[in-house]
Amino acid sequence: MKKNTLTKISILSVLILAVLSFVFTPVAYASPAVSAKKLPRMVTVTFYGTDGTQMSFNWNTTDYTGSDVYVVEASDALGFGSSSVIKTTGEYHISKASKSDGFIHTCVVSNLKLATKYLYKVGDAELNVWSEVGSFVTSGDAGAPFTFIHVSDPQSDEEQYYDIYREVLRSATKNCSPQFIVNTGDIVNNNWKGSVPNLNQWEWALTGTFDVMKDYPIVATTGNHEAADYDFSERFNFDTPEGASTKSGVYYSFNYNGVHFTAINTNDTSDHKSPDTTGLSDEQLNWIKSDLEKNKNAKWKIVLMHKPIYDCGAGGNNTEDPAEGRTNYDIPVMRRQLAPLFTQYGVDLVVQGHDHLYSKSYPLVSYLDESGEVVSRATVTESVQKSYNGGTYDFYDDPKGTIYIDIGSPSGWKNFPPVSDYPKDLIDKAGQGTVMYTAVSIEGDNLFVHTYTLDGKFESVPYYAFGVTKTSEWEAPVDNNGKFPTWAIVLIVAGSVLVVGGSVGATLLILKSKNKKTAANTSSENASDGSESNL
């Protein structure tokens, strides 16, 4: 009996000890999976300010989280474990664009080094919830070479076209090694003025492409298809002018390696459907003038905008737009407002979108005539071929005029041919829209613009390339009223064009040109080619 009793006691003791061990010993539970509602989505990285030492981050979460950004130099072997990590906490707010949009997080990181590659991640440090790690390269010294990619109008109702867009971005970044990507609007399709934003399309455009875009800041302008109230400004945190409205979009500027960029909001008009439209608001127009005046000494000046003021498309020519079935009454007004300004301040390149086709103007100068209408003419109508870095470019030597470009959609959802009556004395190259992107490179005195299409394997195929050599600044031959001389005599002397004019203060302009063709000859040649040029 004693043996059985001892055995029972031993068994009971073991059971008691097991229970006590279970109760008082901490259990190592596996951490629960992070809720998808707390994961950062629609992450965008943008330049902020003008001195190159700041970057801005913007993202969404469905549920509340913190707004943390960690940044570290890519050369730091310890990565985010380094004591040199810049840890910044930003702000959050409920989206003003849509109730289902969730929380919008913004964070500006300062005190960055120039010409430096950084790694970053965004999320919530306390919850240890982070985005994928991305990278960016800050602005450097003026004159240092760099490249940016230009795309426009990837908009679509279907996700499959954003898959194409992602592959175009992948091919473009692999082919051209850019420092950032410019998108001149209509990133989404169904978020026009007065509509409820379609968040699926933003997910496809931003989250769906983040595996590529995470390593490139995006410089975006507002298209008419993202004009829903605050829709665009909730996706990107640009350094907008103090007090500027962000309801229909944003306008801002920045510098990169000494090149000045001015981004315009072409939604900021009174009513583009009415012949009585007043064009851009006085607030934005005054800011554009001030911005160009402050940066008039920049070696290169580039303007970014969605709606075109010079191209070979329906929008730029104020004809019925097949994409929207209406007339763009605001475009002629914006042309009168902006083209003389671009001439006055020596803007070199205007990068546009909206018309979903390829268009490149000659170098143009513009002014307002006595009736207030804009008059433009080409300063050069023939280029000289030069080879550079294995490619051949049509080059303009000191053209002293503004070149306007437009390209087809990178998703291929909507592309159009040139209209039949585009101004052939102003437009040099006109082509059917197709899946394409443009790479713009600036190296000292040279600017290169190379457009590519894509083959069936998403390999980049050269389409057309041109360049500009700029060894001296140019100013428009204008009087104090901002106009060209009211009269002009044109003389052809030894292969050069001399324009002698008179107004309040006589002006003499010598345009050095190797041309043998005149604008009129070019016009007839383009007309004989039909609506497309032989690109």
C-alpha cells in the first residue's frame, strides 16, 4: 500500500508541478501578423524646398499609425542599425479627398547632404511596421550631369494598363539610370473635377508600381483627370507657396544640380469648358512670374505642365478633344498668359502632356501683339546632327527659343494621331501616340532629349532624339511692356538672320543660324508628309 500511495503522490506532484510551471512560466507567443490596414500604401517621395537638403514623404494607411521616416546614407555599412540614421516624425490627417481614403501621412526630412544617395523607409517605429526600403539621390553641384525620365497620362480604368505602365518604368529606369521621374499628369482616369476619387486607380498607379518607383523621387504635375477636390494634393507633399490653394492641384518649383524646374497647375482656371474662361488664376500667374524672376540666372530653366500650349494635338489646338468630347477653351488663354513669359525669362524646355501623342516644337519666341493675341515664331528651323555617347541627335546651337514637347501614354490605354491642322511652321516633329517615355539629360552646356518606344518584350527602342547646346544666356527682344517690337524688317545676310525692330527703345536681334530652310518651306514639307512626320 505504501508503494502504491507513494506512486500516486509522485504522479500527483508531477502533475501539480506541470500545472504550476504552465501558469507561472512566460509563454513565447508568436507576434501576430501586421494588419494590412496599418501598412503604408501609395508611398511617394518628392523633392522639397530649393536647396537640395530636404525630401518629403507621403503615404496612406487605412488604420491609424504613427508617421515615422528613417533615412540613412546608402554607404553606411550598418544601414538602419547605424547611429547616423536620421529619424523624423511627421504628421497625419484624415484624407480631405475621400472618407475611404483613410489617414494621410506627411513627413519632411531635413539636413540631408548634397549629392548623396540615401536609403529610407516609412511607417510606424513603435509598431515596427515599415514600407519596403527605397532610395534617392539628393541634388548636387550646379552643372553636375543628371537624367530624369518623363512620362505622362498613364490613366486607365483597368489594372492591366497600369501593369504595362510599371513595365515601362522598369525598362526606362534600367535603360537610362535617372535621378528622378517626371509625370505630367492624368496619372489616374476617373478623378475629374466634381467626381468622387477612384482609389483603386491610385493603388494601381502608386502601390502597384512601388517596386520600381521606390528608388526614384517623383515630380508630378496635376492633370485634369485628378482635379477632384484635394485628390492630387493628398498623394504628394510638394513645397507649395504659402497660402496657395491645393483644391484643384498644386504648383511649386525646385532646383536639381543647378537646373530650375517650375511645375504649373493647369487645373487652376475659371472654367475650361466656357469661352469666357480667364485662364490661370492671378495668384498662380503672379507666382510663376516671381519664380522665373528669382531664378532667371539659372543655366537651364524647365517648365512642367499638363495641358499643352504648343503641340500637334487636339487639346493644344483648341479643337474637339476625342478623349473628352469638348473644347479646351482654357488652353488658348494659358498660351497668351505663359508663352511670352517663357520667352521673356529664357525658358529652355516646356514638358507637357494631355494629348497622348508625340510632338516637338521648333525653338520658339512669343509675344503679344497690339490686340493682345499671342504671336510665336521659330528662331531656328533646321538642326545639325551630332553624335554623343553612342547616339545621334538633331542639335540646335544656341537656338535662343523655347522648345515644347509632348509624348504618348506609357500605358497605351489612350493614344491619338496629330490633328490635321496643327501649326506646321511651329511644330518640328509630329507622331502618332504610342507607348513611350522620354529621357532628358543635362551635362554642362548640353541638354539631350531622347524619346523611346517599347517593343513586345518591354525593351526600349529609340524613337527620336534632339539636343541643345547653350553657351550663352538669351533674352527676348522686348520693350518695357513685355512685347516684341511692333515692326520688323527681316534681312538675310551671309546665312544669318538679322531682325531690326522699333518700338519703345529700338532692338537688334541677331539669330545665328545654319539654316537653309525657312519656316514656310518646313511647313510645306510637313504638310506633304500628312499628319505624321517620318520619325
